[in-house]
Amino acid sequence: AQGWRKEGRRKESRVGLTEVRVTMGAAPDDVTRDNAFWKFSLVLYGGPGVAGECLEAQDSLGVDVNVLLFCAWLAVTRGVTLTAEELRGIDEAVQAWQDGAVKPVRAARQFLKTQAGDDIAALRTRIKGIELEAEQIEQAMLFAYAQNRWLHTGTGDVAPALRANVALLLKSRGWRERQGCSAPLPQLMAAALAVTAG
């Protein structure tokens, strides 16, 4: 046992990025499709066991997978060790988009998954694409947020920064360390360091 999981039904999630213009208070005017965070996320999320760990963290703790990947990216590519205040700022930057776009679309897709019929299945496929695009926009928003705050590479050690950022995020969602348990999200940790080494 990892010592951080809670019971909960696994849900599907995807991450991505697209070039869009958004007109809402929490989002920048321009978000860019092809950026370093997106490329990092594609490689990391495709690593062995990473998707499963991310989805379990989402289900059991309510973790936003895009924010989780962002915390890892900041650590391993820019040497950033986040403070609690900085994590709150990240959450606030995408919370309105999560609540107003990503979560409602995901809920609709999950509801349709329980319904039968070819027309409903086709509709669910289209909604799944909309959900993907909504998450793609969120990743773009996070990258723009980083560009305004952590443009230059930091001096922190990568591995300790990664452990600290992941633990900070999980603790903010209710996870508590237990004596003798292994570190949380070991597959994600290993894959993130491997991306850096590569």
C-alpha cells in the first residue's frame, strides 16, 4: 500500500494543449499550443504507471491532474520548490476554468457512460473531445502563468524539489504521510526524473 490512497471509483482523464483565445478573468488573453510544459506532460503521462497514479490521486483526493503535472514540471525543468502561497496562486489561476468547464463536461461524459444506445455513444464521443479540449486549454493557461512568474531556471535540486512539490499538493488535498510508508506517486516521480535525464 502506498499510504496515500483513498477508496474511490477511477475516472478517466486526459491532458493536452491547444491554441485558443479565452475571455475570462482567470485566463490570459493568449495561450500557446506548442510549449515545453505540453511536451513534458505528453512524455510524463505516458510513462509506466503514471496515468494510473494520476487518476487515483484525482479520484481519492480530488487532485487536478494538470496541476499535478505542472508542479512536477516546475520542479524538474525550472528547479522551483513551491510554497503554499504559490500553490494557492496556481489553483486560483485555473479554478474557475476547472469548475465552469472541465468538471461539468466530465460529469456529462460520465453520466452518458451509464446510458445505452448508439446515438448516446456517439454523443459521448463528441463530449469526450470537448473535455479533452477543455483540459488542453487549462494546460495552456498554466504554462502562461509560469511564464509570468518562473521564466528562468531556478537553482534548486531537481529531485528534492519534485518530492516537495508533489507532497505539498497532495497534503493540500488531505493526504497525510504515514510512518514507514513509501513516497507517494513513485511511478510519476521516477518518470519525471527520467524525462529530465533524457
